[in-house]
Amino acid sequence: MNGSVGTRSTNDPAVGLPPSAGWLAPGWHAPGWPAPDPELSRTAVSAADGAYTQVRSSYMRVGSPRVVFRPTTEEDVQRAVRYAAEVRRVAGEPVPLSVRSGGHGISGASTNDGGIVIDLARMAGIESLDASASMVRVEAGTTWGELATRLAPYDRALTSGNVGGTGVGGIATAGGIGYFARSQGLTLDHVRRVRVVTADAAVRWVDAEHDPDLFWALRGGATQAGIGVCFELDVPAIGSASGGATVLHQEVEYLVDDLAGFVRDWGDWIGGAPRAAESFLMLQDAGVGRTVVRAQNVWANHDTAAAIPVLEAALNLGPVLHQQARAVPYPHLVPSFGRSHTRQQRLEMRAALVDRADRELGEAMAAALRHRATMLGELRALGAAVSDVPAEATAWAGRHQEVFAATWIQPLGQDLADESFRTLQELSTGTYGAYSTDVRAGEAERAWPGATGERLRHIADRVDPGRLFDAGLVLAPRARDLHKHG
């Protein structure tokens, strides 16, 4: 593994461009804004530069930021944070500030119009902290596909998501419902230390012994408490018979007449399965009361004797159109497709945490799929290791729910999106804010309810009293504190 933090990603399309092809001259500054220092200017890209089209947007949103800073060191990040605060002070208004690690964020908050983006893609170092790679130090701009590839020779893998292009900084601070959720928990459950830059541009390591409140907030609170620039993660061993982080992967396609009954039976099956089993479902309305369900089932090691009865039982959940099962290296399940994002995904998404995978959930999903705005639905199994962690242990409060549900929605306006998701919204008891394009205040209250939200607000009041980090889904300050925050 790479022994030095700070290595640039080979998938970064803007790495290596000469100044004339994309980087601003040291004397650059925007009219009406204060002049940045020369060191910060050397990391900047504006609309006048060739690299701008590669860094302006995210996976879900076309952005038109005034400047994108692309730091290579934590000192660069500190300079960018100081500059963003000074711009707001001079402008007298909340000039947008976005933070980006991989750019895959569903909310679209990693870009903006007319503001500043701090893009961490050039901070992509990976360092093993022991010979077996059971502990690694990873910079925020690293993608999960890159990390999975580097860990595989050590027969180790860490749950993340199902797309390798997402950034470590985003998932490690926001959640991480991956293919090993039932066996490993969430990604953020494996964060042991965070190197954080706060709104005052101070930088420090935080963990369970050093500023434990801030450490708590950074695991589930996303960027509301600061920018995580580096993470120390514990990485479980897979225990593959053949090494190389090999897991068993089963794909099944069903044609279902009774979705409510199928979801109930799926919930019973995965809920009763060993923790090594995980199941993700993609659902699409097929008309005439039928639903096509595509299952991605993963067994988190290569123990075929234990896995085969469980995976064979999945074939009894409904009429099977197609199925295959094979042993694959984990990195194959989280492929990366580069870092250049141009709003490839032109849709809206909504998310919910639901207590039970039962008939009621199946009926709610069926109603959502029948709506003309809905394209696809998703269900992911939770519980097991996710629920082992007490709700108060991190800023991710959704520990008792057994299933994560989401829908992909045509971009036809907020009213139709609300209408299409209503049955699932009414059934939900929480949400995964990082997996939704809905960033309204009510969703923030669902993501960080009750005591979790109050604690997160209190910590944000302390470390970011001016609410510099206010992009995307964030909790509003307490009403009595609004006069402090403009």
C-alpha cells in the first residue's frame, strides 16, 4: 500500500494540467471579493479556465461556482476555509460554500451557483498503519473503489456503498449502507480518528478521547461540524478461502405478482439469515400489477458451505427470470468510473428508514412504483450489526430500523416528487439524508431527530457559530440563536 498520505488520484482528470490549461494565476481574485493569497490562488479554477467543465458539477447537479479550490494539503484546505469566511464577511451575505470529496453525493450539495467549492479530489493518499492493513489512514478525496482495490491483496474490505466513485470523506461522515452492512455495520462505525478542519480554520485530530463531542458529530453529521480531511479506519478481514477479499455474489431477477407478499417474505428471509448475508433490491413497475425485482445478494466471505443454503432459499421468494451466483473480488462490486461528473444522473431521489420489511412496506412501495413520476425503487436490508451500535453513540440515529427504502423519481417538480413518495414517507421513522435530493428542513429533522438533533446543533454552535458549513441537508440553528447567525 502507499506509505504516504497525499498521493494524487490517477483518476483525477485535472491532475497534471499546466497553468495555461486550467489553473489560475497567483494574482487572481474575483471582482467584489477579497484577493486570495498566492498559495490559495494556485489551487483555484474559474469559469475562464479549461479545467472548469471537469470540476464545476457533481453527479446529480450542474453547478456554476465562481471558483473551485482544489487543495493538495490540509494547509490548502485551511486557506480555503479562511477565504470562504472572509468572502462572506465582505459580501455581507451567505455566499454558497460546498465541500466535495468524490462528487457523487445525491443531494447535489457538493456544487453550487455563484459560490465556492472546496474539492478534495487531489487529497487521495492511503497509508497502512500496520502490516496487515487492519488500520488504514485515508484522505478524504480517495474513492471507495480505489480503497477497495488497495485493501484486496490483504484480504480486507470495508462496507461503503454500491458505487466505487463515491468519496471517502462523504460516506465516512454521512453514513455508508454497503454490501456488508449486516456484518460490519455502517461505514462510519469503523472511523476511529478524524483529522478535521473547523470553521475557524483550525486543524486537529479528534477521536473518542480528544474532543469526543466533535468526533461524535463527524460520524453522521456530514460537514455540519467541519471538513474531515483524513480518516483512520479499522478494516475487517474477509476470511476468503482464496484470499483477495473474495465474496459470493448472487444476482436474481424475479417477476412478482404480489409485491406486498414478496417484501414480507424477503424481510423474513434476510432477517433470519446469518450476518454474512446482505441483500439489495431494485424494483420497477412492469404494469398489470406486476413488478420486476432485481436482487443483489452478497455473502461477506467465501464460505460456500454456509452460504449455499441461504442463497438457494432466495430463489424461493418468487418466480425467477434469471439468476447467477459467483465468487468475485470485492472491488468488482464497487467499480469506479472516474471522477469527472457532469450531472450524469438527471433525476430526483427520496429516502426513508423503515422499521420492518413487511406487507405494509410492500404495499407502500407498490403504490410509489405505480405513480407516474417514479422510475425505480430500492430496498436494502439493515439490522444486525447496524443495530448493535446504540442510537446515541454517533450522529446517525437510525439504528432500530430493519430496512432502507428509496425511490428514483423523474425531475417533474417537487409536488409530484412528494406525491409519489408519500406512502413511503408516511411509513418511515427516519431518513438517510445523504441519499436524497430533498434538503428541506423537515428532512433534516427526520435525519437527526430529538436528542440527536439537539446535540448536533449544540456542537455546531460551538465549532461553527456562523454556520459557514450550511450546504445541503443541515439542521437550522435554534430559533433563539437565529440573531447570531444572520
